[in-house]
Amino acid sequence: MSELKPLNVAIRSDEEIGRLMSNLAHTPFTLDGMRYASVEGFYVSLKFLDADKRSKMAGLYGARAKGKGSRSRLESTCYQGEWFALGSDQHHQLIKRAIRAKLEQHPDIARAFVATRPRPIVHETGYPEPPGSKLPAQVFCSILTDLREELAAGGTGTAGPAPTKR
């Protein structure tokens, strides 16, 4: 059996589904009553404590969102009254909830993503991973793989309600 071509989930992927699954993609979704322009907008909003700044970050996507996030030096954050370290399991589970919400609210993307099974998922951006990344590529790819399997198990291409971890 030949080796399967990995799915590169990155904004510069050579496949549309890889670009759409990127955190930088303009794929608006709502999580916990807040609207985000992208998963990156959500991710970056967590790097600020000021409500106005968070709201501005929520509306960003693409390189602009990523650039704004690189300015923060925050090591821990608060989301819905709970404090946690950026880069912790709790942080990663929250990112997973955001990606799940994106997929639930974009069923066509979810179906196309499930159709990539059983290909391995990689995150190759063409740049080295920054030291101290709060969402290392290995963790990101693991989250995506878990979500793809969760969606596939649902049989409809979209995830049903998932328990929230708070």
C-alpha cells in the first residue's frame, strides 16, 4: 500500500481544505455568544485581558490576526471567569472547542475535512516553529485529528454537541 499524502493545514496549503482548516482562514463562527472572524482571532483574543482589545482581536483573521498576537507577552489569561496558563491543556481544550464550533457552523468545510481521512495531518508553514509556542504544531495536528475522528463518528459530517470543559 502506498503512503498517504499528508494534509497540510496551513494558509499556504496547496489544497483548499488545508487552507480552510487553517486558524488564519476567514471562517467566522460564534463561541459562547461571541462572534470571531477566525480561529486565529479567537486565539489572539485570549492573549489580551482588556475587553475592548479582545473584541477588536475577535474581528481579525489572516496575517493581521497573527501579527497582533505576536505582540502579547501574556503567560496566563482568563476566559469566562477561569484563569489558566497559555499553552496548558485547558488552553488547548478551549482552542479545540473553538475549532469544533467553526466546523459545526461550516458544515461544508466539516464534510470536506472528514473526507480527508485517513490522511495524516501536518502543519508546515514554511517557517520554523517559534520557540515557546503556546500551540505547538504537534498539539494543533492532534486536535485536528481528534476532531476529524469525532466528526466522522457522528456520521453526518458535522459534530453534535460536545461536552464543554470549564
